[in-house]
Amino acid sequence: MKLLLPFHLHKVGAGFPSPAIDYVEDDIDLNTHLIKNIPSTFLIRVQGKSMNGVGIHNNDLLIVDRSLNPKNFSTVITNVNEELVVKTFIKEKDESFLTSGSKKLKDKINLTENSEIFIWGVVTYVIHALQ
């Protein structure tokens, strides 16, 4: 599905205000900016608060690409006991772990010791409401 939204030519400042320019460049298709591999990309809604520390909150939408391999400290969707959960992937030497967003290795799930747990996809974007 193609969703076109108005796209402003000028960037918005995060500091002091500048003169506003009401010029819309063109419509923008968010798919072209947020999705690199359409057949392997999914949206999934978050339920829970364990990832609040990394900016992922209850009811956020995650854009997940199943074709990507996780890098160290990637946010991933994993299958744990037949349930999809969002975790942080950590690689240390010859072992891989999952945590709930912390870069600390306490309370980690060792993927090397738990072969039934697997990475389902890599989170590429988080969409959440500010209000």
C-alpha cells in the first residue's frame, strides 16, 4: 500500500526558531524511507515496558526486517517459547546473548546455550506517539 504524505523541503531546527517557510516540496512515500526490503518487512506492536530504557514503549510500532543479520547491540525480535519478544542482541567473543535493552550482561539469555531461541528479525525503526 502506498501512503503519500506532504513533505516539507526545509528541515526543522531543534534549537532556536528560524523564520518559517510554508513550502511543501512534494508528497513523500514513507515506504521508500523506512523499508528497504518490502517482502521481508513487517510491522509489529509492542506490549510491555521492558525496553523503555532504549526508547521502545508499550504500544509502539516496530518496523522489522527479517532479511537482516543482527549486529552487536541491534534491537531484535526473537522467538522465545513460541512467543515473539523484543530484545537487544549482544555478541561477546564466541557467544551471543539477549537482554532487555541494557548493555549490561546481567539478566541475559545465552543464545549459544538455548538453541530453541532464534532471531526472528531486526528492528529498523520505532514509531511511537509523543502524546
